[in-house]
Amino acid sequence: MNKGLSADSQVHISIAFLIKAMIGISMLIAAYYNIMMKFTEQDNRIRDLEDKIVVLTSSVEGMEQEHIKELEQTVQEQKTLLQKIGLKR
């Protein structure tokens, strides 16, 4: 009878170990996919930020060009005013 109990308990231990192993492996797989999804999300955020930086850079360049034109116009106006006053020829 002891052999029967040993065989049964051995089978229960094997099934319990198998179930624990399957749960552990499934948890590892879930963690892996969760990490991969977070990496993908971070990659998407980085791409969005790069796009925004490109847009901001181009708008700043446009603003710089406008500011340079305004400064050139101001310098030209000041030159003409100085010529009208007679301080510069």
C-alpha cells in the first residue's frame, strides 16, 4: 500500500510542479511582451518628439529670417534718416 501512496503522491507533485512551471513561464512571457510594448511606446514617443523638433527648428529658422529682414529694414531706414539729416553721405 505504501507503494500506491508513493506513486500517487509522486504524480501529484509532478502535476503541481508542471502547473507551477507553466505559470512561471507564462509570467515570463507576459513580462517580456509588456517590456517590448513599453519599448515600442517609447520609440513612438521619440519619433513624435523628433518630428516636433524638426517642425520647431523650421519655424525658428523662419522667424530668424523674418527678424533679419526687419533688422535690415531698420538699418536701411536709419541710413536714409542719417542721409536726410546730413550726417552721413
